[in-house]
Amino acid sequence: MYSSKKDLIAKLESEKERFQDNLRQVADYEKDLYNRVDNHLLTLISFINEELNEKVLSNDVTVRYKTLRENLLESIYNCFGGDIYLYDSMLPQILENFKVIKLFSFISKVDSTTVIIGANGAGKSSLINELRKNSIDEMYVLPAQKLLYFVSNISDRNNIEQEKYIRDLKNTNIKYDTIDLYPLNIQENFSNTFTNLITLLVKDIMVVATYKFRGQNDSSFSLWQKLEKIWNKIKPEISFEIDPIKIIVNVVKNNSKYSINGLSDGERCILFYIGNVLLAPENSYIIVDEPETFLNGAVYNELWDLLISERPDCQFIFASHNMDFVQSRTNATYVWCKEFEAPYNFDYEILEEIQDMPLSLLTEVSGTRKPILFCEGTKTSLDYQIYSKLFSEFCFVKPVQGHKQVIQHTKAYNDLQYLHGNTAYGIIDNDWMDESSIQANKEEGIFVLPLNEVEMILVDEAVVKSCLPFDDDKEKQRKFENFQQSIIKSCKEKKEKIISIALKKRLDEFMGSHFIEKSEPNEHDAYVFLDSLTSEFDVDSTFNKIKSIVEESLDSSDFSRILKICNLKKK
């Protein structure tokens, strides 16, 4: 094996020179062959020189990746010293193998279950499809399943062997929205894969039975027995009946027997996943696109927990949009797919622990190319209803509960711009915020309403008058002034309530930002901390300041000033 790019390129150039020397001696009809091989070698040398990182060929990688890499490279080593025909037949696949080595280097130092996440359209499924383009069995890729069907009369299905099944799986497209729906394609892509899988599993029963009959491997279980053991933990109400003569499987449920095609889409997916994971060669990378397809949360989480436990020798790599599945993976490494462009341009980031923003939220908001606007409330609250109407053309509006979450997520998202390249803003209620805090938030891209609460927007003069479309301007003004005076009157009558609510807001804000620093305080520490709170928060001063602002605003009868202090949204 060659330990560096330099050694590998030198050997390839030596082989290239060998064939160029031979070219002078070959017949004219073979010159095209020699020129083709020469071009392939030139392409391979250029790729290794320009695209392959020296670290990819180093020993500073996981044992599994090193084994995979050496298996991929073995094909070129086997060519060295061979004739022109060997090179002509092998070089196209060898080049694909080198592309996979480069592409898969993102996993070279990761030895845990891995989950690939990212925005919609970033190229996760395309990445998985590219990883299928290799010549070794230990990279076992399961594409997103959309339609699986068993056909008993497919020609030669009884001759299927495990090696051929694994090889054919790399070239099979089972995602129906990416193939032409002609009868031949339907059979090759939909029927053959599932049919051959079931056939192979049933044949294995007979192989194991034969060995046992001969007194060999008495303790071994067939793949189908292992499959049923996992199946019974997920779908105990459904059992199977094997027909060894026809090599088919029938389904038994509630004392009724029917074809395996009578299973639901999700149930056939369960069979497909279990069967393929059991078939994967030892110490494989098992790469699964959309592992939750057709399955509900309770099923797919249990299924993949069982399968990972069943194959501790393998490393599982998932690409998923489903955040329930993503977050259910324990001790997983998360790879953020910024962008993938075939064949091997992969811009990614291995995520460290993100404390300030849940992965589910990060992935959801990063599915848009618009700037993000975080707001308070939920999708049923007034905040979202108002801001989505005002700003959805320009921003992706996302409610995240309270104002603290808005501030936290806006800052956290903008700190991760190196991942997504986007920008987030926040908008929050005034809630008696002091001017220094308003300015500090603005500098972080978080804007504070000039009104105390978002509900006050609904009593703004322009909004109220827009709700009176059948009145002339004079009548609109008269009605608005009456409406305005009734609000002012209500605020004056509830002055003490406004002051009390404002005082609570200030006190909550203060308490929310003050915590005892010691992790294991004693009684004295607690008393010292509580005493410091009373000295830092001057109740009299705060109360009198609030009272003064409220009274001055009410006495002014300035409607805009009153809306800034009014916190009676439910009154």
C-alpha cells in the first residue's frame, strides 16, 4: 500500500509512461484503446493531485475508514503491472472509488452513529446517491424507499445470491419520483429489489436447515429467524408463513392469511430495512436515506434502536429531515450539510454541542433562504398572526414562545452564520424595557416595539380606521376619537393595575438575570446572595419611577404615550 499522494502519483505516472512506450509498437486498431487508458490515467492523476487531501491517505483516521479506504484503493493496486485491457476495464470504476474516498472523508475520524442534517435542497439525498457509486460491499447504502412490491414470477429470482443482491442494490433506484415509470423500469427498480430480498431470506432458511441436517452449525440461526425476532418486537400481531416450495412468504393476522403485498407500505419498509441490515457485510458503513419513510415515530425509533443494537459491528449513517428521529439518536455525531454538488463537492460542518438553539429549530429555520424573524408566542398567537402578515414576504417568521427565547435564538442563529450563511432578526414587546436594554438589543438585530405589547398595534389609529371602510373620513375620525377616549378612560381607571403589572415585569426581568454563582452554596452564602438582591433592586425607586411614567402619560392624554405604558391586553 502507498502511504502518500507522492508515492501513489509516482506509480501511476510510471504506469502511464509504460503504456506510452508500448503505444509506439501497437497496431493502429489498438491505438484508441491506449489513448483512452492514457486519458483515464491522466484524469486519475490530476484528481489525486488536486482533489485528494494528504490526510485522507494518512493513518490518522478510524480503523473502519482506513479499512474502507484500503479496500477502495486495492482495485488500483491490483492493476499495477497489468495489461492495457485490465486498465481499460477497471479505470472508470477506480476513478469513482477515488471520488468516494474524497467524498466520504467527512466520516474519516467519526466512529459513532452519524446523522446528516441540513436545509431542504442542500443535497443530502444526492450525497447518499453518490456514495453508492463504489465497488466495495462494506459501504452499504439504502436509498429512500417509496414503493416495494413482491412478484413471484420474476425470471431467475431463485438464482439470486447475496453478492449479486448487494451489487445490484447499488444500481437500483427505488424512489419512484426519480425514474421513468415504464413497465420495465417498474419491474427492475420496484419489484426486483424487494422480491430478491425476500427470496434471498427464504433461501437462507433452507441453507441453514441443510447445514443443521448435516450436523453443521447446529446453533446458527437463519437470517429470517433473526428478522422475525426483531419484527415480533415491533409488530407482534403479524406473523409469517414460509412456503419453501414456491419460495414466498405469506402474512398471518387475526387468523387470516394473505400475500406479503397485503402489508402496509410502512410494514414492507420495516421488512426491507431489517432484511438489508442483516445482509450487510461485517464491519460495514450502513448508510440510510430518510430512515423514517412511511413509519410513525414510535415505530422508526424502536426499529432503528433494535437494528443498531443488532449490528454493533457496523456504523450507521442517517440522512433525515425528521427532527424527532434526529434527536432520538443517542450519542450521535451530527453533520450539517451546507451544500452538496455532485460528484464530490461537499460543504459540511461537524456540529459540536449547540446549547442555545435546538437542532430541530436550527434545521427548520435553515430550510429557507429568506432572513429569519423570531417573534414571541406560538403559531396560534396574535404575535405570529400579525408579524406573518406584515413580514412573510421578506422573512421566514418563526414564533419561539417568550422574549428571552427570541433574544437567545436570534443571537445563537447569527453566531452560526458559518453554517447557514443566513441572518436572523428578533422582534419583542416593549414590556417596560429601559432604553439601554432597547439599544443593546437593537445592536444584536432584535427590535423592541414602540408599544408596550403587540396587541396595542390593533388600536393604532390607522388600523382602527381601516376597519371602518364604509364611513367617510369625518365619521371615521369621530368613531376613532370615541374609541380612543374609552381606552384612555379605562387606563386611568386601572392605573394601579398598570403600575403593578409593570413592577412585576421589572422584578421578573431582574430576577431572571441574577443567579447565585456558587454551585454548592451554604446557608451563609444564601443569605449573602439574598441580601445582595435587595440592595441591587431598589423597590421604592423602581416603583416611584414606574408610577411617575404612568401618571405623566395618563395626564398628557397623548394616545401614543398611553399605548406605550398600557399592559392591559386582556382587559
